[in-house]
Amino acid sequence: MIIKEPKRLFFSVKLLLFFLIFFSASALPEGYQPQEKNYVIKKNNSSVEFITADNIKNIEMAWVSHVGDFNIIETTPILANNLLITASRSGILMALDPESGKKIWSKKLGSEVAKRGLSYSNGVIYSPTSKGVFAINPNNGEILTSQGLDGKYGNSMSFLPPIVDSNFLITANYDSLESFNLESGKLNWKTILKKDGVVARLWSGINYDKENQLIFVVTSNPDNNQLDHDIKNGGYANSLIALNSLTGKVVWQFQETRHDLWDLDVVGKPIIFNYPLNNKIIPAVAAVTKSGNTLLVNRITGAPIFESNYEYLHYQNSGYGIASQLKITKPNPFSSVIFDLNKDVTNVSNEKRKYIHHKLRNTKQGLHPVTVGSDIVYYGLHGGANWAGANLNTVNNVLYVPSNKYPWIVRAQYFDLNEKFTVEKSMGNKTYRNKCLICHQSNLKGFHQGEIDGDLYIPSLVGITKFRNKKDLLSLKNFEKDHKYLPEKEKISHLNAKSISNSNFNKIIQSVTENDLAVLYTLFLSIDSDIEKRNNFGSESFWQLLLDQEGLPGSRPPWGYISAIDLNSGNIKWQKPFGEVSDKKYKKKILGDMNFGGINLDIPKLIIASGTRDSSATFFDAADGKILHKIKLPYAGSSPPYVYTFNNCQYIIFTSTGSLFSNFRRSYGDALVSFKPKTCH
């Protein structure tokens, strides 16, 4: 969130004079202005209890409100007409009393309501949903049918709060941008960001420069493209883009990654500010990326401000279209994507290190396209920067970025498009039924968990004779090496329940002989030849978290940071671990962990952060990154914190609903937790 000058507020003269006196007398940085949405006063009293860096240790819980929806909520509440407005993932928009957290009203709007935020303008709430944007009366939650088309704008799914101007509303949908007449709801224009035959996804950030009539969006790559040979340059994907707000035409594009096969999106709300350069003010816009870069450009022209430091970094092609990524040295990268197989494997223990090396035994060094039989490992699929993006203090142009740096392994495998023939052959083979069926299934496809559940991986045996030679497959030593770490029964109990119930995996592996391997090789060769004759080889790719035996990331910690970047010089001022986690087996406390909540800069000199697995709210000194205070939340923070002032008291709200991903608390919460100074009454 940018610290910027507010619009005019209709305060009484007495209250306005109080604010001027208060801010001039307090220790706020020169030029600081509170944001309009965070500083709303209900009563005209003579004092306000503000939270500061000095009294942060003395805050106390004001209230906890349970929204009644045990799912991950990424909406940051907003204050609208003296009510705190938020949403649940089950499709309910609701209003709470800002002072007590008591629910005032709720309105069912459908699925995915305000997934990542709401807009509030001229006394109206604009809520994105899976079926368009609704205009809502903040007083009672009713749809304002006098606006738009019976209170609605468009029918497309939108994750992001819309841009609202005096006569139009602009939505960033999953695959397009749309502009509507604010009064009538009539469509002004629609822009699909399609180029080179692909459509870029819009899910993370949008902003508006009214003075220059420009809309800024950040884009992701197309869906499921790890095996796509034909993306060319990727069109408008992986970019920071400016569009004309009146026509929807693209004005300029600044692309970080071309032919992205790795899901290295540009993320977060683009940040608009004025940049001082050589005694001139440059209109600038900044965005952060999963790769750990900060894109800093002239917002009128799209030209990079640190232009001389850019060059392209090319990756191996392996028959794919040319893939490249900007190598940005200024501003300094706050993270990276390259995983060094020698230097980056976990150092928590030798046992863990050996386990991770085993999981990476089929992995090549570097970032390259994934192919069957050759895995890749890299950082960045969930950041670098994550969906909440970065925040900027425009007084000193310091950018604060919460980020992740933990590894992902990406694999590709074959499967039989018409598997009944493969099943018939495998089930007719006694050796396969007794020695392999239990894990690899009758279709030979194996099994893998997604990022929400864990990292269990049982490889597909379809096509194994195409990428592994006969000598390897007949080697008992190689077989034992491949099966060194066996899955837990309960993790695969659903695959072949009858076979698994009384099985001892170690005994099965130890019973395999060289003759068994010869029988299996003949079977696999026959199956692969049959699939090839039928032209039924299918291929798929998937990614998994690279985790150790206790479910911790398989790289060296820290796994999460907060960085302060001086955009004037382009240098990182400081970078500190964010969050902590315990290795229970080795009784080690590890600083720096995966995080998904975001930060807030609305209180001078403070960074308010949440979203780590330790379920903490952490308060950092913005000057040097020192931790000033920590508070335990019911669950991990799941959206950026929110700060507002009400009834002469300042509050901090945390949306505490946990996280989807492996090793966060799986029993999701439904809490909004509010804190205030102890001196507030």
C-alpha cells in the first residue's frame, strides 16, 4: 500500500485543526500523510489513541469475530460508512461493527466474493464475484439496483477490486479487462490480452493513474504450459502492462520472462509514485515478481529507469521456443529462481541432506524445460514475491517486500491415453501384481500429491523403456537405490486398499530378484511398444513442494524474508528472515519461513506483517528490520493487515484463516482479530 496524500475529508474545522497539530507535534516522517480509508473518525473528541513504534508492545486484543466460513480468506477488510466490510469464501459479504466486531449484516452474493479485495467509492461498495461486480449499499448490504445493470457490472469472474472513476468502472477478470459506464452498466470496451496465440492471466494486481488515464496490470503465464512448445514469446504474459483507461488499448508492455515454462508471474498491485532523478521527477510505476525482481519503469513510456543494467539471460531450449528472462541488477534482486544442486540442499542435518539428494537424483542443474525422465528444481513458484506484492513508503522511496525462497520440483511423465490395454497386461503378469501393483497401480501411472496435501511421489512406469536403458532397469543395485525411501502405507491406502492392508514394503523390495527385474523389463517393453503402436502416449507435467522427511523445505533456510529496497539507489537496505518454524526431530528453531499474508505500512516506522506458519503477527522496525513485537494469532494471517481509526482509537485487523499449503494448520480458521492500544476505552 502506498503512503499517499488523501482526498479531501469532510471533517469539522475543529477536528481538522487537531489533526494538523497532532501530526506536526508527533514523530512522523516529513511528508507523511495518512490514507483516507484508514483514518475515519466517528466522534469529534479532542484526542486519538494512535499505535506507534514506541507503544506497539502495549497493544491488546480488542475483539475477535468469527465469520463462520472455515476456508482461506484473502480479502483485506475495508472501512465503509463507519462499518468494517469483509467477505467469506462461501460467497457472503458482511459488515462488522469496527469497535466490537459484532456482525451488523450479511449478504449472499455467490461464490468467490471479493477474493482479493473490495472497492469503496462515493458511498458505494463494489464487490467482485465469480459472476460480475455488484454495487452494494454499505448500510444494509442490499444490492443497489439503480446502478449498473440492476446493480451489477458484467458477468465475468474477477479476483480483484475494480477501478472506480467518476463515470466508469474497470474490472480485471481472469482473462480480460472490461470497462463499464458507472451509471448504466453498459460495456464501454473489453480487452483480452491475447498475443502470439496465448492469453495472459490476470489475477494479482491492477492500479489506476487518473491524471494520465492509464490502467496498470500485472500478468501471469497461460495455464498448464510446462510442456508447451509453441508459446513463442508468451504474448502479454509475465509482464507489467499499461492500458489507456478510455479505450482499453495497450500503451506499453514491459515483459520479464519470455516463453515462461515455470509459472514465474509478475505479482501484486502495481505501485504508482513519483521518482526523483537528476533533479527531475519521473512518473514511475513498480511491480515485483516471483523471480525476485523489481520492475521499475517510467509509467508514461514503459522505459526502465535503470536501463543500462538490463540484459537477457537465456536458458536451455531443448526443442522449445526461445526462453529468456531479464537479468535485473538494479534494483537489487530480493530473491532468485536458480537452485544450486551442490550448495542449496538443506543443511539442517546430514540425514535430511541425503534424503533430498535422493529425491533430486533425476534432476539437472539449472532452469530448463521439463522433460520426461529429467526433473527440474527451482525457487519461485510461490515467490519471490507472492500474491500480495510489495508496499512503498513514498516519503523515502523504500520498497518493502515479503518473499519466499523454498524449492519446487517439477516433473513430467507418460501415461496411456487408452489404459485398458495396459491394465490387462499388467494384471496378467504375476510378478507385477505381487511386487509393483501395490504402489504403481494397474495402469502403471503411479501417484503424486498436490501442494495442498504433501510431497508423496510414486513415478509412472509408462514409457520407462523410452528414457531408461535396459542395463539400468535390470540392475538390482539401481532398483534398491530407487526404492531406498518407501511411502507410508496410510498415504497410499486409497490406491489398492486390499493389497496394502497386510503388506510390508521392505519385505517386498527385499524379495525382488534379478529374474523379477528381467520379467518386469519384458512387460514394460511390451506395454511401451503397444502404446506406441496405438499412438496413445500422453504426457503431463506437475509440480510439488520439495520437502524433507518432516515436511520442511528441502533447501537451506531461511525460507522467507522481508526486504527493504531503496529505489533511489536500487540497493537493498536490509533483508531479514520472516517467521520461524521448529524442526521437531532435531529440536532446532529455524528463522525465515514460507509466508502468504502480506504487510502494512500505515503506521509510521512500523512494518506490520503476518502469514507465516507460526501463526504470528510480527512488527518490524522499518528502519533496520529489527523485530519490535510478536503476537500469536489463532491461525496464520491470510491477507495483508488493515489499519483504521474509529471512535478516537486506532485498530489493526488481521484476517486469520490459515493457508491452503502443506504443513500449515489443516483445520482452517475463520477469525478476524483486532488489536488496539491498551489506553483506548
